[in-house]
Amino acid sequence: MEFTAAIFKKEESTCVVVIVKRDVVENDLLASEAVKVFSKFFPLMPVVLMAQNFKGDGIYRGPEELVRLLTRVKPEELAWKTYQINN
């Protein structure tokens, strides 16, 4: 499995932001499943899911306080990294 994520640190908050399809961000069941999967790889951090709208702006799903912080950051400002996990 391959996915793209960024560790986000601001003020006293740290989380992992994972890029997913917009359908995942907008669907309760899919979002919940995705958070479970990515939490296994980042067990000590809250997971925030991110997709992009047609303008390229981030659409986030996760803990409210983290989503509020992330909405002030442009997605291209995050330090994205591709992770490859062997199942």
C-alpha cells in the first residue's frame, strides 16, 4: 500500500494529515475506516483526512481543533511524504 501524508505541528498540536479521495472525506463510514487504517501506522497521533476541492483547497475531516488550524494552511505548505507499507 502506498499513501501520501504529512506530519503537521503547530502551536501545541501535532497530527498526521493523510491525502484521500474526496468521497472518503465526505462519507462517515469510509472516513471512519480510513482513520482506523492510518492510525495503525501513526499510533500516537490523531489522523486528519484531507482531499482537495476543484480549486485545490484542502477539505479536512478530523478533530475540530486540528481542522481549524489546518484550514489556515495551504496544502502545498505541508511537508508531504510518500509512505510505502508492505501488507
